[in-house]
Amino acid sequence: MNFPVFIAGTGVISAIGNNVQQHLHALENGTAGMDNMTYLDSVHKHRLPVAEVKMSNEELAGLAGLPAYISRTALLSSIAAKEALEQSGINDIRQWRTGFISANTVGGMDKTENFFIDFLKDSRKGRLRNVVHHECGAATEITADHLGIKHYVSTISTACSSSANAIFLGARLIKQDILDVVVAGGTDALTKFTLNGFNTLMILDQQYCQPFDENRRGLNLGEGAGYIVMVSEKIALSLKQGPVCTLSGYCNANDAYHQTASSPDGTGSFLAMKGALEKSGLQPGDIDYINLHGTGTQNNDIAEGTAIKLLFKDRYPKMSSTKSFTGHTLGASGGIEAVFSVLSIQHGLVYPNLRFETPMKELPFTPETVFSKGQPINHVLSNSFGFGGNCSSLLFSKT
């Protein structure tokens, strides 16, 4: 069996907006989400800019309709996944075989960190409810219960490719006629553990990041959640507004080059993009836009750029890194950028690569620097490359 997979809805929350419409406005107006830390309490508060969602946990809980003691990761997930389902036009998911496949890398760590500050001082202090949802699967289960999805629930955690792989798995379950509807994507909240870990790797930018720029210095961490609703052909035909596009190709490859670095010759990146194209039956020249993984680190951008140079040769599509808006949202990035890819097809959009100034000397192409709409966008490639060389590419196509 090899049924087509249609995209029926999208939902997103990040530093540049709390829903799809706010994101479209920010992307068109070049409004980046980086700023000084407001909600994360860190010794690096005045040194390292981050892209925080502009709401407290209490405000997020009110928007999600959940208690404020729930982890920020789960709150972000519930908000974006609910929007995606509402936008899909599916009135009652209970009548279909419905799955929720969500990715994250930090789980409920934002609550755990704060619990141990009090607990280590006095073992009689600290609320156990702040640690019970620590592991990654808890955020998925909280959101699935909130949405009423019970047929199939799973969590993916493969670093920065996590939510792309969640979408990948959801598509396969539809293609094999195991599920009719899948809400897939990912979520991650900023935590001190993550910030300190990336700072130890010396890949954080003390200024706003400049992906694919010759003088790039590193990445800015961000947070958020992004989900798409994938449906079978049967469901797609029953929807009043019809599907937005299809997930026509996907591929995961692992170059196993290094624990935290991509192979400099872009082996994993190349294999992922090439595999997604082969799955879709398309040629490199068919791609209209690439949503780059584009973190802004020296290693990542040259690896991805080298792979693009090898695969596309002299016919380079328009491309940009939207992490210049949202920061690197880690386990959520593939889901957020899948939403951006779907919107690109739906509205004919090409997003600017903010703060780009100097072309990389090793590459014969440069990212887009101007927002444009009404473009003939039929096929979009979205890249998500994670630690350990876990590289995934998704390919979205107009119906």
C-alpha cells in the first residue's frame, strides 16, 4: 500500500507569534523574535539573546486551557496542535483512526530545574508535580489527552531532526493504512540545561544570528511548537476546504560523523535531500524553495551548503533560513518549519534570511533577503539536521 498523504491544517507558536496569522505577519514584516531573556532565569541573561515565546506559563496555560503547573513544553504543544486540528476542518476526530506523534528534546525539564533548586536546599520543599512530567513522553501524553487522541500516541526524540521524523513516521502510518489522521510535529521550551549545554559547545551567538553568512558566529536558541495535520485521501475528499498540499517525499539519513557536528562534506544532508527527491519522483530542478536547516554555526551551514551545491549543481532554487526569525527551536524546529513550508505553497511565499550580509566564499549561491508573495511555489524542501548526524528532509508539493 502506498496511499497519498495530504496536509489539512497547520498550527504554530514561537517567538514571532502565537498562531499562524501572527507568524505570517511577522514573516512579511521581517520581525525577528530574539531578545534578552525574560522568562528563563539564567546567569547568561544579559549576554546571550534567545527567542522566547512572549508569554508567561500562566498566560500560556490560559490560552491552552490547562493548569499552569504543566510544563512549558506541553503548554506550547497543546496550543499549536489544537490550532492545527481546528484549522483542518475535521469536526470529530473520534470517528477516525487518529494518531498524535510529537517530538521534543527537553520534556518537562523547565519545571524539574526549578524543583531541584528548592529541594536541594531542603528535602521537605519542592512540589513533586513539577518532576512527575520530566520525561519527553509526558508532554506528548498531556497534549494527546487534551485533544482527545487515544488511538496512537508516540514520542520522537532525535535531537534537531525530531519533529521532521515525527512527520515522517505519521506519513508512513497513513500510507500503510494504519491511521486516517495524524497530528505530527514537535515542541520544545527553553531550559537552563539546554542553554548551558550549547554554550559549552561554544556555538551560541552573543548577537542576533546570521545563518549562511560568511561571518556567522553561531546560533540563537528559541522555543515553540509546530504541527501539521496529515490525512488520507478518503479524509481529504470529505473536507469542505480541501487539502493544502501533499507530503510527497521524505528521507532520513545518518552520517554518524560526530556526536554534535555534521560531516563537513555534507554526507548526511545530501543523502536526506536526495532520498526525499527520489521518494517524491521529482528532480532537483523541480524544487522552488528550500527552507534551510541553517542554524548559523560554522559547521552546520557549510555542511548543508556543500550538500546543496552537490545536489543542485547550477540550478539553485530560492532558499532561506527562518531560524533568523525564530531562533533554533531544537526538537520543534522541523515542525515549525514544516508549517512555514506549507504556508509557502499555500500563499506563494518566499521568506527572507534576516541579517544576511556577506556570501560564504565556499558557496556559489546566496539565500533570499526579501520577503515575496504570490510566487509560483509548487514544491518545497524542508531540512532538519540533528546531533549525531541524524538528517531528515521533507518535501511538500502543491495538490
